Amino acid sequence: MESGFKYERSPKLIELLELLKRISVSDKIMFGQQNAGHIGVTISETDGTESDCWNLCGKHPAVVGIDTLSFLGYEGKMNDLIKIVKNLHRQGCIISLSSHMPNFTLGGEEFYDYSPNNTDGDCAHRIMEGGDLNAKYLRFLDMIADFAERCVDLEGDPIPMIFRPFHEDNGNWFWWGKEYLPDLDYIELFRYTIDYLMYVKGVKNFAVCYSPNGPVESGLDYFARYPGDDVVDIMGLDYYHDHPHFGDGFFRKLQVSLDLLAQCAKLHEKIVALTETGYRSLETTGGYFEGLAPSGNANTTWFSDMLNAITGCDGIALCAYMLIWANFSDTQFWLPYEKDGFRHELCDDFVSFANDPHVIMAPVFDFEEVV
């Protein structure tokens, strides 16, 4: 698993990477959801002990995503998030930390909470070493390092996590996107960030994930902004099913993408993950919905169809997990739910998906299968 990786790892991070490897070469895939432990439609406890997924099927997601947005109060608070991570880890969930970084040109000395989609001010170049915003950027990275150190298990050891910065970099909706940051400059920023966290701050409990937006059309396409084998553990991909309808070709494009990614990952001795995905209805007769529509969804067997697509392609051989986005409200949710007499039309399909022998839910740390 080392494959030239140049940073020191904690023993428990090495164990996590070996676990991911065992799962990735099985015929199974872990299910994950963003913010599942503290944000949801049906939960009353927001400390990582309850989830919409648990309330629907009696199981937590195997992988739970969190974000540095919670450091700034946008999706929680730092101290609360540390407690959430500890509780999720105790329940056998793997933690994935993404980072919707603020635009550091805003807010003066303070961090402007949600502004990754503000692409003004040449942020990416100004936060690099020698730039006028470098000190501010390093203060932000110091927060990440402090968080990594304070998230400890019952034995006092730092909890291993997947760290996923600068995602969807080949798009144009974040300030680190391709339109605002040339390929080589993006690679330099990514490597500088990981070097600072690992070397300067001594973080040893982060596995690093690179995750551009999909679909993947060629290896050259995927590797155009790839930071390098010595800083990346997981080759990820964010790929949503937008405007779903029968025969739109999404599942076939997903299979092609996973097959290509698996071929690349095998050569580079890396793990593959579908780091963001989901049913994004966007437009229905009932209104605009970023995730599932409350009713009238064109595909009510989406989770089963997704599983059939993933397990039906060669890419399953190296794909460790898939992660859908968060349940923010009853009009912006990605996982179906049941509440107050309402049962979403995809509930039955998701329960069937969660109980399928090819799907791994929490707890996952006792997985031993080797193929």
C-alpha cells in the first residue's frame, strides 16, 4: 500500500488503509453519506449517535463525510464535530473529511464561512508561499491539524480519517477550479497543503484522496491535475446522476468511469472510491430539488440500479465505497426517509439496497474477507 507515499503514518491509519484495500478487492462496496451523524430530517440527537440511515434501516453508513465548514460554524461547531467523530468511530464508521475552503480574499483577517464558490480575487495563487494571504491560509490549515490531533479514540490515539481537499477541481464552480488555476499550479497547491499538514504540523492520521468531477473519459483526463502517487492514497471521483430518466446513459457512463479508474489505480497501487454521488432530480413538476424530489421521482429503484451498475462492472474490483450527499431538509435530501406518517417512495428500495450482501454498512472494522 505504500507505493512511494512519503509521509509518516500512524499505526491505526495503516490499519485503515489495509481495511480499505481488503474491501476494495472484494465484491462488496461500503455505503456512505455526508453529515449523516449530525444533520438529518429524522434525527433528534446531533452528536453522531443517530442518523437518518439508522432510523430507516437500523444501520449507520459505513463511511460518514464531514467538512471543514463545521470549523467555522456553517454546518456545526469545531468542539461539537470532535465529539461527533468520536461517537461515529466508536460505532464502526469511517470518517471522510472534505474541505469546502473559504475564499481567503474575503473577510479580512477572519474566515468568511461559505465562499468556495466565490471565484474572485485570485485566491489560489495568493495563499501560496510568498503570497500576501499565505499566513491566513496557514492559520486555516493549523485548524485542520488541531482537529486531527483532538479527534482521538478511547485509547487516546488519533482517529484515522480520509482527507479530501480541493475536490471537483476540473470544474469551474470553486476557486480552485480549472478555469481559475492552471493544472501545474493546482498540483503545486495540493502538494504544498499536504506537505504543510504532514511535515510541518505532523499529522499522521490522514489518508489523502484526490477526487475530480466525473465522468472519466480517459486516463489522461483523470491525471491532468493528479498531485502524484507520493501524496495520494485514494483515487476518487464525484459523479452525480443529474435529471435522472430512463435510458439517459448515466449508469453506463459510471461503469466506464469506474473501469477506467480501476485500471489506473491498479497501475498506481491505489484505492478507488466514488466519493460523491446521488440522485439529483433538479427539475420536477413539483419544483426544484437538488437531491431526491419528495415525490414523483422518475426512478424509484435508483439505489438498486446503482448497486447493479457498480457490481456489474470490472471497476468494483477496486472500488471501496460510494458516498451520497447530506439530508439538509425535507426539500434537500439524498437519502429517503420516513417521518410523521410520510414514507418516501424510495424507502423500500434503499432498505433493500442496505441489506444486500454486496453492501457494507457500519460497523466495518471487523471486515476480514480477502479475495
